[in-house]
Amino acid sequence: MKIGIDASFLARDSRGMGRVTKSLIKLMLLESSNQCYFLLPLHENDKPKIEKMYGDKTNFLQIQEADRLDVVWFPWNRIDFLPKCRRVVTIHDVAMFRYFPHNKIDSYNDRQRIRKTVSSADIIVTVSEFSKSEIMTFLDIQSERIKVIPNAVDSNFMPSAPENPIEFLNKFSEGQNYILFVGSPDKRKDLKTLLLAFDIFKKNTGLPHKLLLASTKPNIKKSNKFSRFLLKILGKRSEVDMISYIEEKMEFKKDVIWLGSVSDVELVKLYNLCSVFVFPSLYEGFGIPLLEAFSCRAPVIASDIPIFREIGGDAPYYFIPSDPEDLAEKINKVINSPHIVKLMKTRGTERLRNYSWQRSCDEYLKLFNSLR
């Protein structure tokens, strides 16, 4: 069977979607005894980067030649070309129908692209039962056309403390224990609730903990013109402006440390040494950081939303979404309750048994073969 994989963003996407795709392709190429895989890059100069990832198992095909294939898998939430063969698309989430970006034109375009994509696919894969229900709700797709294949976590995420923890803490958290956040400052990640909760936690406890944000700090200068428009005309602040505004007003803003982009090696150590990992999102299609934290035996506090209940089960300590008072209380309780932390670590490890890249890869292969 000849299977094509849309590699348009493979060389450049380091977000969750990119990590998922790279992990699955790696296993698919190892399972290639009965299949022949072809990667379809958008740009010729992407090929050396992709070859570096997968070595001599890499076979390329021009997008214009995709009609020769039996099936093409589109893993990027989109179908940008229409080969005359079976098409499988992975829709990771439909957040654009719940949380609109500030630019209404972009929001409209994203929703139109998703509608066009699902209408062009023979089968839609998504990563959770929650995302399946959202696709059915917003796109009016029948259940039979949607296959749930969950994400997993890479093997480099494991219990592995730094050789010199004191040196590591000195480098990242000024030598103090810390609360960890991993993600972007997008609206749906609800970072502003965590900032407010951290200030309340510090005021109530007097503990020396830092808040480490493995995230790119919002660029307030770039958003100033739009922010002034929102504030003047609509009486609202943009998300970027709101995060900066809250941080500026915080009593303990000096204890907030923006790490920017961190390597996987550093991220594993950050999970391993944190007092607690907080995942305050209002909307996710899956939530891989949950599994990363579980794998590193980090205690997790997460917003009480359906997707986190589905993926995390009873392993996280849940708080009321967008409630900084409740989140501050939960942070304090976890940090001061070793018995709760021990139970959370055990439950997190048990939860990981439900997720495996190998099982997910096998499900994709079974699906591709069913489309012969």
C-alpha cells in the first residue's frame, strides 16, 4: 500500500501538533514492511531538515504526484491540496469555533478552512472523545466518519532529576521552589487566572516560591496600537495587554519568571523539580502537557473542564475554571500536603497506561489499510 503524508509543516512546526506528527511518522516508518510511505513536503528546502529527522527511511514525492498514492494523511488540521485518492485528515481541535482571535477575518478564515477540510476528507481522525463531540456539534459530521486516536507522550519525559538540582534551581528559579506553567499566552490558556492566583497564594502564605512560565512573553509593543483601539472604543483590553496589565499590577511580579522557549531536556527537568504543574486552560483538544507532567511524576493542578477529566481522570487536582481564588487555594493545599502529592503521582503513573504512541500508530495503520 502506498501512503502519502502531508509534510508541509513538518520541518517548522514545533508546537503540539508538530510533536504529535513527528512521533507518529517515526513509528510509521519503522512499521513499513507492508506499506510504502512518501512524505510530501511543500518546499524543496524542507527536505534536508526532514531527512535529518528520519534518515535513510525517508522517501519524498512531489505534491503534484500524489494521485499515484492509495491514501494521503493530512495531520495539520487542514487539507490544502486534493489528490485523487483516499484522504484522511487529523483535526486536533476546533477551538476557532469557541475562542475567536482578535482578528475577525482570521477567525472567519480558520472556520471556513476547517469546514472545507472536513468536506474534502474520507475519514476524520481526532484525538479525544471531547474533540469528536465538538466536531459533530460545530461541523454537523456523523459519528461514523470520525475516528478517535489519542495522543501520547514521548519516552524522554520520565522521572529524571538534574545531576545538580541546586545549580539547576539557581539557573531557572533563583534557587527557590517553583510552580510551573507550560504553554502559550493565548486567551484559551487562561494565563491571567494563574497570575492572579499566584499573587493571592503569595499574599496568603508568604512562601518563597517562584512562578516559572515556559512561555514566550507577550510582546506589548506589537499590540499597543490594537490595544489602545480596544480600550478607547470598546472599553476592553486585548489578551496580550491584559496579561501585561495584570503582571504590572501584581504585588509579587518579581517572583514571575518568563523562561521563553525551553529545550525538551530542560523541560523534562523543569517538570521533575516543580512543586506543582498548573494547567489552567479553558479549552484543549487533548492536553499533552498533562501526560508530560504525569511521566515526570509532577503533581498537576488543572482546570475542571471536560477534556482534562477525560485525559487526566482522577490524577490532577481540579479547580474551578477562571477562578483565581480557588486556584490559589488548591496550589496552597498541594504544596503543603505531601500525602496528596504522593497519591497524585501514583494516579498519574496509572493514567499513562491508557496512552501509547505505538498503539496510536497501529490504529492509524489499521485505518489506512481499511481504505484500500
